[in-house]
Amino acid sequence: MTQLQNYKIRTTGKPKTLTLILTAVMASAFVSGAALVVTVGKPQTTGTKAVLKLAIENTFNEPVASAKASVFLLDENGKMAGQASKWVIGGTKGKPGLAAGATNTFYFVISSDKPLIMTNLTAKVSFSRVVLEGGKVADPSRDVQILPIPK
């Protein structure tokens, strides 16, 4: 019985430390769950232009001030048919950010030198920069979730 009491006396500070560590780990896991969720539509072509619909949802706890995306259009052989990079959120004066919990639709227009009459075009979307309100930079590889094209 004496050993058990001594053990309890020696470890009274450790549960508090362990609780703080576990709380910090769970909080960081919760924070990393926030993201910019992007649903990519099917490319629609007309002549030398393609339009790609991006539905963007901000699941961060703070507004997104700006986000820059690149789109690569690939033909059925995997060869690049067109590409473009644009600010899809903010990026310029007069272009608003995206509030926390809000959604927005961005129509990405990609021009090509040749007519885009292919029906099997696929789009690869990547984000190169995401800036939260206050200048905090998010990691696009971790904080942007790109969902596949809905069937």
C-alpha cells in the first residue's frame, strides 16, 4: 500500500503535463482538418477556349484573403492541351476574399492555340498559394482538398 501511495505522490504532476500534451495534439489535429475544399467540374470546350467550373468552400475558421490555382488540360493521351494560372480568390484589389464557412464558384477560362474539340479532356488542378486573412500563409499541399470531378 505504501508503494502505491508513493507512486501516486510522485506522478501527481505528470497527468497535468500529459493532459496538456494530449490537448495540444488534438487541437493541432483539429486545426489541420480545416481546408479549402475544391470540387472540379468537367471541362466545357468552345473553339479555342475551355471553361472549368471550380466550386470552392472555405472550411477554415478564418477568411481566405487570396488563393492562386493552376489548371492543366490534358487530352485522352495525357498530352497537355492548355494551361492557365489565376487568382481564384482575392489576389487583386476589388476582388473579395472568401469568408469562413462560405462557398463560391469560379469559372476558370483556359485558352489554347488550337481548337479544343476533344471530348475526353481532363483537368489537373493545383494550388500554389493560399493566404488567410492577416497574411498567414497556408500550405496548399496540406490545406487544399481537391475533390474529383462528379460523374
